[in-house]
Amino acid sequence: MPGKMIYYRYFLEGRPQTGRSSDGAAGLRAEEDAMKKEKQTEKTAHSIRFVLYILGKILACVAIFLLGIFAFKTAENSSQIYMLARDAFAKRTSVILQPINNDDTKLLEGIFTQEYLEKTHLDTQQTNASYIIQSYDLQTKVPIKVVFAWRNKMDIRVENLVQDISAKLDSSQLEINEVDKFIESGIYTLHMVKENGRWKVNDITLEEEITPPSVYPIPKVEKTEDVTIPEESVGVAQGD
């Protein structure tokens, strides 16, 4: 009987002790699970931060690459506009002053649009065909303009002076067509367009005419006076 009482007491007192031990293990497991979840969350957050870091670097590289292309195209456009303006006036002046047997005539198609050439007949005009231009002084002032990559049209004001034109009459010409001036000097507006990725001059407008500081005289045809022989002199000569 006392043994049963001791066992019963042990049994009654032991169950709560066993229950408290189970609660502690469950709490430990819950704490371990929480720590695992926290570590997993930290690991996931770290992975996300790493991916965002790599993505940011890639986007930065792409942005720098695109910015480099934009800067290159802008510099290329600006350079082409500057050189085109100078070439346009150089070749235009050349073919106007020397329209016959001028190799620069073949280069006009690469500088001017077909519309401009058909309108002005720059490649076929014969304005100064009666003269032989020996030399001239060309001064072209072109401002430096920033032309962004997306532009396909551009207007630019240019000062172009042609002075000290040394010329003589072409004696091989059957008919001499005199001119009052060989070519205009002044401030022009160049209207440029982009055709098939290449800039060309589509029109030239004279905004203000300027008289060059140094101008040589234009050769003129010497006029000869007709000599009339008196009839008396002619008769005497016949009588003799």
C-alpha cells in the first residue's frame, strides 16, 4: 500500500514535470525556427541587395555607354556642320568665279541638295565665263555650334567675304559678257538638312551684303573709235 501511494504520488507529480519539459523543447524549437527564418530573411535581403547592386552597375554602364554615344554623335554633327559650311562657300565661290573646266563642279552634289542645284543652277551657271580669274582672297567666318544628335535640320549664319579678285578678259571667247561684280560678299544663312545620314546645304539666303575692304577693278572691254575717212581724201587718192 505505501508503495502504491508513492507511485501514485510520483505519477501525479511527474506529469506536470514532463509537461514543462515538453513546453521548453517546443519553445526552443520555435526560437530556432525564428532564428532560421531571420537568417533566411537576412540572406534573401542580402541576395536582393546584391542583385540590385549588380543591376545598378549594369544600368550605370549602359547609361555611360549611351551618354558616350550621344556625346560622340553630337560632336560629330557639330564638326560636320562646321566643315560643311566652309566647304559650301569654298566650292560655291570657286565654281561661280571659274565656271569653265572646274573640277570643283563635280563635288557640288556631295555638298548641296539636288533641290538647291536645280533651283540655282550652280553647277551649270556661266556668270563669269568671259573672265579668267587668276587669284582671289576668300574669308569665311563660321561660328561653332553645338548640334545635338537628334537634329536633322540646322540653320547657321556665316560671314563670307571674297576680295582682291585678280582677273583678266578671256580673249578666246567670241563674245564678252561684262559683269558689274564677280560675286556677292555678305552675311548668309545656310539652311542644312540631313539626307541619308549626311548633312547637305539645302538653301543659302543672303541676309546682308557687305562691300569687301579691298576690291580690285574689273577689267573692261576697250572700246575703239570708228575712223571716218573724208570723201575728198578718198578721191584724191583715187586720182593719184
